[in-house]
Amino acid sequence: TATVRHARTHGQADGMSAMSNMPKVTNKQPAPMQITAEQILREARERQEDEPYTAPAQKVMDPEELAVYRMKERKQYEDRLRMNRNAMGAWIKYAAFEEAQRDFERARSVYERAIDVDHRNSALWLKYAEMEMRNRHINAARNVWDRAVTLMPRMDQFWFKYIYMEEMLGNVAGARALFDRWTEWEPEDHAWTSFVRLELRANQPDRARAVFQRYVACHNLPRAWVKWAKFEEKQGQTANSRAVFEAAMQEMDERDHGEAFFLAFAQFEERAKEAERARAIYKYALEALPRSQALDLHKKYVQFEKQHGDRRGIENVVVTRKRFAYEEAVKADPHTYDVWFDYARLEESAIEAEADYHRVRDVYERAVANVPPAADKRLWRRYIYLWLKYALFEELTALDAERAAAVLAEARRVVPHEHFTFAKLWVHAAHLEVRQKRLDAARKLLGQAIGRCPKDKLFKEYVQLELQLGDVERCRKLYGRYLEWSPSNCAAWAAYADLEASLGEASRSRAIFELAVGQEQLDMPESLWKAYLDFEIGASEWDKARALYRRLLARTRHVKVWLSFATMEVEAGGEGEGEAARERAAAVYAEAEASFRESGQKDERVLVLEAWRDMLARGGSEAALASVEAKMPKRVKKRRPVLGEEGEAAGWEEYYDYIFAEEEAAAPSLKILDMARKWKKQKVEGDS
């Protein structure tokens, strides 16, 4: 007691001395940088090393501790299984624990209890049998495997592991007996092939051949027969392999005679150096199988012919197969004209002599016989090209121009011209007559076309033809008929005027333009006026161009007209007239700006002012530029309500508006808003 008291006193003395030796805090002012408790905890957490917790190792020192440890673990497993009897993972861990304790009777007892709970669990049987195998309990493992394959004969893994164990033990007869048991259940292909490999490893090819016989009897399919034939080929029995293929042809149903089987048969004969046999098989297969099911077979046949045949034979094979495919396609739908195009192209590429022309003509005749079922131009567009291709073939390949003309004439007869026509038919026929130096026939064809079924393209092609021939009077007559037929066609008026201008007939061209702009209805009047203005500007007739602009402005006040007018005034100034031209252009801009100000068109007014400012910036005076700058509006963002289809409110939308100087003077509230905006901007800048 005295010793304890002395130690305690000594410890207190040491503590007091330690406290007395601690440095005293002289400055109790707060530190400039404060650290919170949260910061300290966060740093401690970051500096903490992520080491997983490991339970301390438990060391068993004597048999009593071992017994206690085993009892504790078993109690835990039993409690866990009592709570959830169907937890197979717990059963397996329990059995593994007993195995680790080398108590195999208890481990078997655990597995048996688990099997009583779920005897269809494959993982349980695998673990049970592997435990017996791992500990060299061969008979016990056989017992487990036998029970497993008896209960679940469709579980292939059980059979494979059971057979593998027997084979590793050198019990080939037992493994063979197991395969016999398994094949009674008619398993899939891998079971039979494994059986064959077992017999081969045992050096029993006759037994393997017997297995194959049972295999094809069970699965009378091409893959089984092909495997058997390959087996015989590997054994060096070429005759037996051929006999297998021939037997397969007789035993299998015709529906099972597929591409893969014929391909394997032909390749076998090819490897056996029997090229004629292989060619016969390929031909038979291509005739027996439809095109869609023999694509790969055909490719292999082409490769075979490249290796063992001549070039002509290869090409004939390719053309024949393609011809067969096209025949099937046109038989399915004869109105698929794209297929007819490909078919005709194939026949044209296969021409070797003049005697082959009949094949191409036959295809074209059959194709054009499939007239579209309705008088709808959309259905006839592709059909007409068949006739054109036919005519081109006769003219360029067969060199028979008369037959080509007859083809085009028949095409014109077939087309229902009372509903629609195709200008390309007439134009192509006329060009054919021109190439044959029959100009009168070409003119007659085009004249008949524009008299029977006039079209813009027909008139344009006829005029182009006469221009190439140099007959201007005919061109003028054609333009006259063209404009009588379509007086509202601005492109025709402009083309007629351009023709006269190209001939140096300015007065004629101006008269044509005057007639054109005087028409009551025009399809594209803006293009016509532009062509007229370009004509006058190109001729440097500035006064006439100004008058023409004034006439156009009397019809329309569009902003593009004003801008074009001002640009013309700038371009009209020659050497030494730059300032005068800019003054005239400024007058146009001022007039346009006043016009849009009166009409309230703000966007157009802004475009005019911007163009005016750009012109002055390039060469005007500073005073004029400043006056235009003063007229420029302010761009502000506003909101306006959006109405739905039935007039109901559908929200608000933002848009940009322009406020001009006169509007700002008329609305004092805008000045107040502007001052408020400036004040807010100054306040934000002062705060920053």
C-alpha cells in the first residue's frame, strides 16, 4: 500500500512539474487567421490513411480452445441456417468449414442436409462432388456424380465432369459407359463430339465411326453429316468421306439440303483434286437453291472457276447468275424499272458479237411492254428512260439510226399526250434527226411538239437549235409563238430581249421590254424589271434608267428598289462627277427615308439610313455623315403579348424596336427611362 501511495505521489509530482515547465501564453489577442473545428476535422480526415480494418488473428493454443472455436462457428452456421434454410451459400460455406477441419463425415452430413432442402441446385452437387474428388474419395465422388446425373440428366456439366474424372483415373471403359448412358438422352452435338474425341484418344477409330453412325441417326442434320465426313477425311479415308456425303444426300430431307452442306461437299471434292465433281456439285446446288439462300455458294463457285476454269467460263457464270437474279426480281414486280435498267446494262456488258444484240433488244422490249397502270406522270418518269436507253443502244452500240428513230416514234405513240408529255422524248428525236443531217425532219418534230403539247423546255430547245443553225428570223417567230402561248412568262420576255440585244438591236430589245412590263399578269415581274434595268444600265442610258426606276417606284415602294436606285446613281458618276453622283444618291436616300417615315416602316427606314451612312463613310463629307448619324434610331428591347390560334392569350414575346429622334421628342417618358438607365449604369460601375 505504501508502495502504491508513493507511486501515486510521485506521479502527481511529475504532472505538476510538467505543467510548471509548459510555456506561458503572453499574447492573448485573437490570431489573424481563425481556424474552425470543422476545418480541423476535415484536415484530419484528409490526412487519415485509408487502411482497411483487419481483424486480429486468432491463435488456437490447445485442443480445448479448438473445440470451443469449432462449437462457436458451428453454432453461428446453424443459427444462420435456422433463420434462412434456403440460403445455399450458407450451406456451402458450412460444408467448406467442416472440410477445412478435416471432418468429412460432418461435411457430407451438411451437404446431404442441403440436398434435402434443394436437390435441383446444380452448384450444390458440383461443390459436393468436387469436395470428394479433392480429398481423393473416389467412390464417394462416383456416388455423388451418379446421383447428380440420375436426378438431372440434362445438366451437361455433370456428365462432362463425371466423364473427365473417370478418364483421368484411367477408367476408359467407365467413361465410355457414361457416354452411352448420356447419349440415350439424345443430347446436343457437343456430347457426341466429345464421345468421338474420347474414342480417338483411346485410339479406337472404329468405335468413333460407330459413334458417328449413332450421332447422325439421332440428329439427321447437315452439321452432323459434315462432321462425320471431315472425320473420315482426317483419317485419310477419302472414299469413306465421299460415301458419307452421298449417304447424307439420300438420308436427309430436301429442305435440309442447304448452302453450308453443298459448300462443304464441293470443297471436299476440291481438296481431293476432283475438279469436275466439285463443278457438278456447285452447278447442282445453284440450280436447286434459290438465289437468296446461295449467295456465299455463288462466290465460292466464282473463286473455284477462277482457279480451275478459263476466263470466259468465269464471266458466263457471273452473267448467268445475275441474269437469274434479275429474272426473279422482274417476275416478282415487273413495274420495278430500276431492275430492268440493271438487267439491260448486264446484257449490254455481256455483248461479245453482233449476234448477242437480240438479248439486249429482248430485255428492252420486255421492259417497255410494262406500261404504267395509270396516266400519272410521276409513274411514267422512270419508264420513259427505258425508251431513251433503248434508242441510245440502237444508235451508239448497234449503229442502227433508223431503228433508234423507230424506237423513239413508238415511245411518242405510247405516251398519253392529252394528259402530259415529256419534252426529252421530242428533243432527243430531233437531235437524232440533226445528227443524221435531216434538219427538216427535226424542225417538223419540234413544230409538231409545240403545236400538240407546248412546254417551256420545247420552246427553249427549239430556239437553241435555230440559234446554233444561225436562223434568227425563225428564232423571232418561235419567241412570238412562245409569248402568245405564255404571255406571263417573264423568263421568255427577258430571253427574247437578250437575243435582240446580242444582235445589236437595242430599239427592238427596249420595245420588247416595254411590251413585257405592260402585261397585266406576270409570273416574276421583279426579274423582268431587273433585266430591263440591267439592260439600260449596261447601255449607259442613265436618264432612261432613272425614268424606269421612277416608273417602278410608282408600282412598288420596296426598299430594294430604293437601294438599287441609289446604287445606280453612284455608279452613274463618271470621272469628275463623284460628288454630284453622291448628291443624287443622297437625294434618293432622303426621298426613300421620308417615304418610309410617312408609312411607318421602321425596318426599311433603318436599312435606307444604314446604306446612306455607308455611302457617306466611303467618300462623303463629315457634316453630311454627322447629319445621317443623327437620324439613326435607338434599338430597344420590348415585350408584346402572343395570341393563340383562337385569339386567347398565349404568353409574351420579346422583340426589338427602333426609336427615332422625332418619336423620342414626342414621348418625354422615354427621356426619363434613358436617364434612369444611365443612373443605374453609373451606380453599378461605382460599386465595382
